[in-house]
Amino acid sequence: MLNQLISQIKKAQNGSFFTIGLTGSVAVGKSTLAERLAVGLRESGLKVEVLSTDAFLKDNATLHEEGIFDEKGFPKSYDLTALEEFIRFFQDGKDDQKVAVYSQTLADIVPSEKKRVKRPDVLILEGVVALQLPEDLLNSTIFLEADMAHVKDWYLERNLLATVKSANHPDSWRAQYAKLPLIDFYNLAMSIWEKTNQKNYDDYIYPSQQSADWIVALDYYHQITEIKVGPRQA
């Protein structure tokens, strides 16, 4: 099924710089799907770059200064203007630029560290704000969806594993939670989900599905069950 989508993208790419926006809920599997797409496109000889929108998050100090740290992940917590300029830079035919680096260990932008990005044939931009951009910046758009009960399970599993692993890494922001009793960890994680991730999904992420060319559905085992035409193509 994914090969059909890859085939459609290859036909549309047509030798020019091509952008793909891929979004969906937190923990739904955006980065995994982005990498699967990249592998398939690279097999045809295309140069592909996968970039998370987290590179354009405002740093934690700025979020605190603006009083929006509790809304991290919401559109207002990103420098969307810088993200737009990043894409237009390549659209204008320029070849090389740098972006910030976001660390999952620090849960923050890494000070004074930049990643160099050379102009690819295909740029896959994945993240919760990937479809919040002007439509002329995105040649193809994908919304990834799954049953929300499954997504919550994946979110909990991912966070529990990452927190357990942080026990030997005191520099990780998660280390402070590594010794919590499981029930306390569960209650904390799901409280954060409802206050931030669920609200972000309801208010911003899900509405951006209206800008999707393709809607990709996953089952509990992260297998694609359906790829259907989205509203932007209707």
C-alpha cells in the first residue's frame, strides 16, 4: 500500500525540488512513516532529507519568557516564519543552509549547535505543525491517523521506555521521573496527555487534516490499513 503512495510522489516530483508535509498526533508514528517514505524514494535514486519540525521550536527560555511553556508543541511555540523561510530558501534554488538541533534528552534546542542541510530532491517535513504552513510551500501533504486509544497506548509505552532508560542518564529531563511508582507515572503521563497533547490534537492537529492530500490509517500494530484521498484533492 505504501508503495502506491511512493509511486504517486515520484510521478509528481518530476525532477524539481519537492516538499512533503506529514502530520498526525503525538506518538502516532510520524517519524517512522517519514523514514519509510524516504527509503522508498531513495531506492529510485532521489536525494531525500527528513526534517522534524522540532528544529523550529522556540527554545525553553523563550517559551518561559512568553508564558507559553505549558503549550509547547502548539503552533504558537514554533517559529513558523523561520520554517517558511527555510522552505522558500530551497524553492528559490539555493543549495545549503543550517537549522537548529532539538535534543530529546534535553527537551530543548541545543545551544550553539546547527545541522547543515543541503538542497534535496525531496524534503519530508514531519511534525505536529507540518500542515500549518501556507499550501504553496507543500507539494504533497499526508495526515497519519489511528484509533486514539491506540495512540495513547503508544504514547505511554514510548514514555515509559524512555524514562526507564533515563535512570542512568542524569542529564536527561526524564531522570527525575525514573523512580516514580508505576501508577504515579501513569497518572502523570496521562494528565500531561489530556492537558497538552489531546488539546493540541483537537484544536490544531486534527483540523489541519483539511489540508491533507492523503490520509494514511494505521492499526494497533502500526500496519497501514488504508490510504485514501484527502480533502485537498477532493
